[in-house]
Amino acid sequence: MESHLPLKVLLAAPRSFCAGVTRAIQIVEACLERYGAPVYVRHAIVHNEHVLREMEAKGVIFVEELSEVPDGVPVVFSAHGVPPSVVRSAEERGLPTIDATCPLVARVHQEAMRHHRSGCQVLVIGKKNHPEILGLLGYLPAKECQVIGDIEAAQNVQISMNQPVAYVTQTTLSVEDTGQIVKVLRKRFPKLIEPRKETICYATANRQKATRAIAAKTEAFLVLGSPTSSNSSRLTEVARQVGCEKVRLVPEPDELNLRWLDDVSVLGLTAGASAPEYLVQQLIDRLAQSRSLVIEEVPVTEEKIHFRLPLERFPKTPQISISRSPTKSQHRQEGLHRNKHSALSQELLA
């Protein structure tokens, strides 16, 4: 049923792809052009189902283990980074590798190693099973680092009192929540050593700032992004923290039940750093079919960061003909994507 209530859409800016995601996608596209399909990528290059489906259609095969990559075939490491053990395994097999690790993630690796070399116990603030954290932990001896996932963990972490303590963070965390964790750690360890540079990604911080700027003024707030995306999930948390009670993460614009917005006159809209901008336009077009829209973009900052592609580091390898039969990992991933996507779809359609 069409609503005659006009809908004002406050559009957060910046939103959608960050420089690291753009670079990772461009690296895979460059590999397709240079080597031809299929191109193997260890782990999802970025956490967004639309991006992954588009790449799979072009001949990209996502795997979780290097054992699933044929001998001699180039393999791309995802934007989240990989532990050194994966790099060594690839070298031992003679697999040409292309590293699409986000430069800001690589900077966190460098910060953590610097702290470790100076004799510090390194506290890694982040989600224990996130691929970015798994990659980072590979650079540090297990006894010399601990993962801090929340305030409770910060309150209970045990460290030898005669050992200096430093911290780094996952790049996609909530700025506010991370600040609370650091506050607890600083109270417990007054000489806590901070990173030389901020380790929460500029794009994560900017998108949260943009969300915070408009969510309190809205009656409902939508975040376009995948449920597997940490930065997108954090945006929904930020919207709730500033007082918007009606918040949803939307992976597919056409799955949102528009009746959920029947009594809404002001809607906030953004997209996570791994979500393509065209999803925003698709949702706006869909809203315009049943509502009269007034769209206002609310910019909080302008992003001018661009990362150069490491084209000179692309390995030279002859064209290799490979069967494109799906691997076991593909089947597992597709099933996982479907299950997570289906669960969220039920919520969106409710």
C-alpha cells in the first residue's frame, strides 16, 4: 500500500567503499586482466556479498586454505591480511602471491611488531575470530599478546607488573566502544603505550562520525552492508547509541519490507566501507516508487585518500589453464553466505 507521507532521507557522507576496499577490488581485477580466469583469492577479498558474487561471475574463486589452490597458480591475499605462516606456505609451494592487504591493516601489523620488539606485552583490541585479528596474531608470539574483546576482558586481563604494556586495535571497531576499553586499560596500566598512529581506520571513524551526525535526528536508520562486515555492523551500533531505536542492517535493498517505514517521516541512510554505492541508489529508487522523497546529503568530512596498486609486485607467470570446477571451500562459503543471508532476510521481511 502506497504511503502519502513524504519521506525525508538524510544521506550520510562519507559512505560506501573506502580506499582499502577499492584497492583490493582493483588488485583482483588487475589479476583477472593479467592472468585470466580463474583467479584464486584466499578468504573473501572484502566482506560484502554483492562484491563477491560479481567477482565469482568473472572467474574469481574464493578459498579458505591454500591446499585448495592448484600448483603454480597466483593467489591473492584478502584485504584483511594473512599471518606470515600463510605466506611461508605459499612460498614453499612456489605459489605466486599478490598481497591485497589494506595498507592501514599492514600499519597495525607494524605497530604491533614494534611494540613486541621493544619488550611489551601487546594487547590487541578486537574480535578474536575476525580474519584481521587472526592475521595480526600470526606476527606475535602467543605468550606476548592477548586479545581484548570488550570492557570485561579489559578489566580482567592479567599481565606481569614488571612488563611494559602496549595496545593496537582492529581497524573496523566502534571508536566509542574502543575508547571505553582503552580507558579501562589505562586506569589499570597507567603507563599504557599507545600506537604512534591511530589504528582504527580513518574510513571506519569517518563513517561512524557521519552516522552519529544524523542518526539522532531520524526516526529510522538503515545501514547497507553485509552481516559478515564488521564495519557495517558497527554503524548499526553507533546509530542506536545516539538514540535511534529503529535501526536495521540491510544486505539487499529489495528485501527490506517497506511497510516497516510506513510511519517514518525522517530516515537515515548510509553504507558500510565494504558496500558498493550502487546499493544506496537502488534503495533510494525503490523508496521513490512508493514515497515522495526529499533527499539531503549530510557531509561531515571529505575523503581524499587513495592507495596505489602494487603493480610492480605482481608475479610474472605463464598463462595456466585450470579447471574451474567449484572447490569444497566454495561450496562451504556459499552455504555459509546463504545461511547468514537467509537468517537476516527473515528479519528484514518481518
